[in-house]
Amino acid sequence: MVPPIITRVWQELAVGHVNFHNAMKIREVRVPFLYAQMCTMMLIIASVFAPILSAIIFESAALSLFMTFILTSTLWSINYIA
């Protein structure tokens, strides 16, 4: 008779294998071209207007520069990760 702990190990391996194949299916689905273009245009617009709005909102130039850098780099990083 097989101990229950070994059957649990095989069950977890099977679940992991199924989840891996589900992730591969998600990876293979292409993002629509127009969606990607719209996201890029919105990022460019945000990158242009972020320094302007940051300069209006914050009195300190250093704080304005820091906040603009954080906002812009975060948005572009999320885009590249996706």
C-alpha cells in the first residue's frame, strides 16, 4: 500500500504541471496591435505632461524631478513587464 504522503506529492506535481501548461497558453495569446499602440501613446502623453503638472503642483524642483522620474519610470516598467 502506498503511503498517503506520496500520493499527495504526486497530486501536487500533477497540479503544478497543469498550471504550467495553463500559463503557457496565456503566454501564447498575442496582445491586439491597436491595444498596444494605444497604451504606448498614453505612456508618451503621460511622459510629456508629467513634468509640466509636477512643476505646477510641487514647489521644490528636486521633489518635482523625483516625482516625475518615479511616475514615468513606474509606468514604463509596468508596460515592459507586461
